[in-house]
Amino acid sequence: MLPKKFFVSGISTEIGKTVCSAILVKALEADYWKPVQSGDLHNTDSMKVAAWNGLALPHPRFHPETHRLTEPMSPHASAEIDGVHIKLNDFQVPTTDKTLIIEGAGGLMVPLNEQDTLLDLMRDLQTPVILVSRNYLGSINHTLLSIAQLRQAEVPIAGVVFNGPSTPSTESIILQMTKVPFLFRIPELSELSLPAIDEAARLIKPQLIDTLMH
């Protein structure tokens, strides 16, 4: 079986993409790549995912960011401050014989430069997207809009992940209206730690492998 690649995106920022990525890395024994890190260079998403998997950087399963930007802002704005111009052809998917989890920055329409967004990068890489959704007022709209944008751009959707406590009325209408596969739920975690990620990955691993890897 050829190694698979998945791009983890979200319906907004701070929605659970990094936790989702850590669970996927653990459950699938996958590699990880964050194309753009914008701010928090002392505690990057790569560092978090590695730590939650009991690993430390540098590590061969964790591939260096293409752009490391200093300000916790939209990549286009942080890049301008740093004197960097991000281009789609900057990004080369790392070569690996393992499954690769790619984590985005913010939502689909976050700008990389004056004309390209994260959605353009997803379309350019042509990796199926795992979309993370979390219940809040407006999240149905944000989830449906994100799925519509992915489909309009002809970006394949691997499925949706719901983060947090079950909200049946919200989740059922999203799944009914989009027919997107439901992959798994990220449980409400009392703390973000190696044991918590281990347990979450253990619970969803059989379902995840059956859905994504076949």
C-alpha cells in the first residue's frame, strides 16, 4: 500500500487542528509536517505534536516547516513583517514511506500572500483534507461553508472530525447536508498530555484505519 497524505484544516482558528494532528500521528504512526508556523517559535505546533507523542525534535518523523514566521498573525501579515514573500512553489511535500499528516494554519481562506490562501495550497498539494469542527454558535455555517469551498476547489475531503462534547443536532445536520464521512470525535480532554493523546488515539485507531487507510 502506498503511503497516504492528509491535510488537517479547521473551520476557524483555535479549533483543535493540532490536537487532531497529534492523535492522527499517534494512531497512524504517521509523519508530521507544518508548512507554515506563524508565531510561537518557542513552542511550535511541531513541538507540541512531538511532545504529545512522546518524542522530541529534531526527529526523522517530523519534517521542518517551510516558513517559520515570528508573529502570531495571518501568514501573509507575519511574512510581510519578517520581509518574506510566501509563494505556492515554496512548498514541497516531504518524502516519506509513512503516512504524512500536514497541518494548516487557521482556516481555509487564511491568506499566504496577496492572492493565495491555504485553500490554494491544499489544491496545489492535492492531499485529502480532514476538517476539524467544534460546536459554537455559527459553527454549522462555518462548517458548511468550509466544505462547500473545498468542493468548489475540487479538493478531496477525507472526512470531518468533531472536537468536544457531542452535539447531535449540530452534527447530524452537518453530516446529513454534506454527506461527508464522520471520522472520529476528539473527546473533551482535562489536560493536553501524552497519556490523554495516547488514550484518544487508542479509542479511535480501529475506526480510523478502517476508514482512512483502505
